[in-house]
Amino acid sequence: MKMALRTTALVSAAAATATCLALAPVAAANPGGDADRPKAPRTVHVRGEQVPVDAANGVYTMEGDLVGEWLYVPRTPPLHTSDTLYVEAGTEVFRGCIDRDHDERCGRRDRRGEMHLAFLYWASFDLEGNLVRGQCVHPVTGGNGAFRGARGLLTMVDTPVGDEVRTTYRGEVVLDAVPSEAATPPADLPSGTTAAAKAAASARSRC
């Protein structure tokens, strides 16, 4: 009986050793484990307000789920302009972070970088030239830092509130939507130096 048990133990030990040897090359082939795998896309829902800092030069600040600076450069001339309707398109840059803990600043744990977007804006006015409503869509085209390979869509709405205009935003930012995409070079957009933005802003409100 003891001999049988000893024989069984030796056979089991040999089988275990063979299994370990068979698995060893697999482990060596992937030393990084899951760390070497591409990141999975992650969708982040965002909402908040956009506040003008220097609207004449296309400089805004973002509050809410996005915290940072927003710069825009419209194409010229506008796509359409009349007494009651204004339409334009262009490009934009967001420099900041997704405020994960909602402390209104970009901390160490927040995903930060530079996000690049395109935009299409349209606004309607009454016969006296007062804003009725402004709307715009902003597809995300990439970026750098945490926004490398990002995609998504933001929408904004301009609403008259007394003599002021309130701009709200909401949408989705998909981080690592294109994991293999190279980082977009930082945009060469100094804060508040675009003559096109200044001329466009003087004609209407801007979401």
C-alpha cells in the first residue's frame, strides 16, 4: 500500500513538473501580461458650462466635468450670415482635464491633456438682432495626453438670460477610442490672438 502511494505521488509530481515546463515558454513570451495589451475604449459622459474669458478672441473656460481652457478658430468667411441666421464652422482646442472628483481643478488623478475638435455652429436672431438660440456640435478628432486617440461628440446650447448668454454643454468623450493612433501635435494656438475669432464674435454670440 505504501509502495502504491509512493508510486502515485511520483507520477503526480512528474506530471506537475511537465505542466510547469510546458507553461514556462508562454509566460516568457508575454512578460508584461495585461500591461502590454492595448487599452480598452472608455466612454465618459460630460456636462457643464462654458464661460467666456475673452470672447472677442475666442477664449473660454470650461466648468463642470471638463475643467480648463477652450480656444476656437472659425473658418472665414462664415458659411451663412443674414439678419436672422448665422452659421459657421471651424476647429477648437480644449486644454485641461476630466474632473473625476469634481473639485474644480485638475489633480493628479484626473485625466488631462489637449483635446482637439471640429465644430459647426448656428444661431437664430429676431428682427431686432437679439439672440433667440444658438447651437453647435463638436466632434472630437483626437489629441494628446489622456486624449490621445479620443473620439466623441459634444453639443452646446446658447440661451439668452437677461442681457447675458448662458452656454451649456453635454456629451460623450471616448478615451482610447483609437488606441493605436499617435498623439496629435500640440495646437499652435496662443490664447486670444485670432483675428478671425474676434471678427466673428463681434457679429453674434458663440456656443
